Amino acid sequence: MKYLKQCIVVLLVCFLSGCWDDREMEDRSYIITMGIDKGENDKRYLITLAPAQLSAMSSSSEEGGDSESSDKGIVVEGDTIASAVRQADSYSSIQVYLGQLKTVVLGKELLQEKQYLQSVLDELERNQDISGKIILLGTDDKAQDCVNTILKQDSSTGLFIWDFYKNTAQDVAVTKKLDLETFLRELRSSRGSSILPKITATEQGIKIGGGIAISDYAFIGSLTNEQEQGVLLLQGEGKGAVIDGIWQNNTIPMWIYQNKSDMSFSEQNNKLLCHVKVSIEGSAEGSRLESESILKSNSLNEIENIFEIIIKSEIENTIALAQKKYQKDIFDIATKLKKQDVALYQKYGTDANEMIKNMEFDIEVAVNIRTIGIVD
């Protein structure tokens, strides 16, 4: 086990180092996770930095003793990210390096300020050390709390979120990975609308699921897991979702392994209609008795209809959230309309938020249960 841990340390060092240069590894503090909040004093931003604790990990693996790694991030303030990082440098003999940054968490108070969010995104995009593939998340609390909770779960590498999206996210379908490049592209194509994946610090640890709705470059509301799942199903990205249906007094979970969505538009009685066709392929799981009962009764169509009603209702509830509560085009439907029908876009879609409030939706869901899981 000792040699296995040593190998992990060596591999991690290689992973973090990227391209070698003339600066020694020990002369840099490699920041893996960054939290950005609105400043509490006279500075614009409060930034929490979580460096990889390679020395602590190596010491732990070699000696089997306690690690000296901290479960709290480095907290600095500044009017820009760059000035905050320079402040962190002034407190340390090693230089803070953002070239291996993997995750940025944005706090609610910052997200509520349009100018603040735009400035942060502009600086992240222009920083030559920072990759456009960094993962972005939003929280409806403080980013600092999220970073500190991440460090409690993984104080040595700080790669908890990176690993989550690599290993787990595809199997839960209540969140999706969103990198900086994609987020900027969505904001620019939709005049400032998108949905950030939501991260929450809890007593049990980090929870990733739900969404943070952004419109006109500012926070407008938080989406629950179910509402975010509705968004993903609407967009054809619901793979991994598990939907529970009731059939003959039995709860039958269906795991979705394929989800496609097609959106088209028409006009009727001076109303803009959005036609959405959602197709689902899944596996109905259950006990041996339930599975055999399904086969014997030849009731797959009945069960598929149950899931179609559930999924349609979930999508309609999420659409109602956008139309009635937020009254914002959080799905970027205006862009899809413009690509498909310029004439209809010019008539209805140039004011996206007004369009979404008055649009009528026709949702059609087709569920095809391909397999039936049998659990002993």
C-alpha cells in the first residue's frame, strides 16, 4: 500500500506539472479550486484559493502519519483576480500559479451583480495561465464555504469536483459539466442567459445538483434537482436520470440511458408555438417478481405511458418556472428560433423574455423501455 500511494503522488505531480519550465515545482503553489465572492470590505472581490498539498500527501504516504494540509483555503481580497493573487504571493515564499486551475465557484452575491460577473468572466478569459476548460459552478450561498468544504473532503489534491464530473455526473442527470468556454458562448449567443450547475456546502459535505439561473448576466433564481432535471430532459441531456413510476401499487424506477429532444416552431392565431418532441430509452428496474409480472401481463405499453406522463409533467413544470416565476428565456429558445425561422424570430423573438412569457408549448414524450432489470 505504501508503494501504491507513492506511485499516486508521482502521477499526480506529473499531472499537475503540465509543460515543464525553468521554475522548480516546489517554488509554486498550484491552485486547483478558486472561489470568488463579492468583497466584504472596500475591495471588489473576496477570493478563496485552494492549492494542491503535494508535500502533505507525499509525507502522509511515506510516513503514514498525520497530514499537515489545511482544510481551509487561502483568503485574499482585491479589486481584480490578479491583484488578489499578488496579495497572496506577498504572504508566501512560493508563487501562486493558476495554470493548473480546474474549478471556479461563483458566490450568489457576486452573481447578483451584472458588472461583477462580467468583469470576473472577462478576467478569467483573458488570463493566459487559465484554461478555457475550467469547470464553472454557482452557489446560492458563499463560494468560500464551498471551497473550504471541498478541502475537508480532499485536502491533498482538491480534485473532488473534477473527479465528480469525470466519474459520477453522467449517472445522476441533475447537473451537467459546464466549462468557461461553453458558458461564455451561451451567454453571448443568448444576451446573457444560461444555467450554471449548482454546488452547495452541507454538513455532510459537498452536494452538486440543481442549477443557478442567469439572465442578462445576473442571478435570477435557483433550480432544484427536479427542475434542473427537467431542463436537461428538455435539452436532450437527461441520460443517467432515474424516474420513479407507480404501477400496480409497486414503485418501478426507470434508468434513462438515451434522451433526445427536437424543438420546432410554428404560428397559430397570432401565437408562437414551440413543439418539443422528447424521446427516451430506458431500463425499468425492479424485483424479480415485479419484472416477471411485467412480462407476463404484457403491460410494457402501460408502464411506458406512466413514465411519459411523469416526464412531460416535469418538463412542463420547469417551463412554467421560466414563464411565470422568472419570466426569462433561461433555455435560450430565442436562439433556436432564430436558427430555424428568421421570419418568426423577427416577429416574436427579438425580445426573448417577452417571447417566453407568451409562447405556447406542445410537449410530446415517447418512452421506450428496452430492457427490464431483474434484481434478486
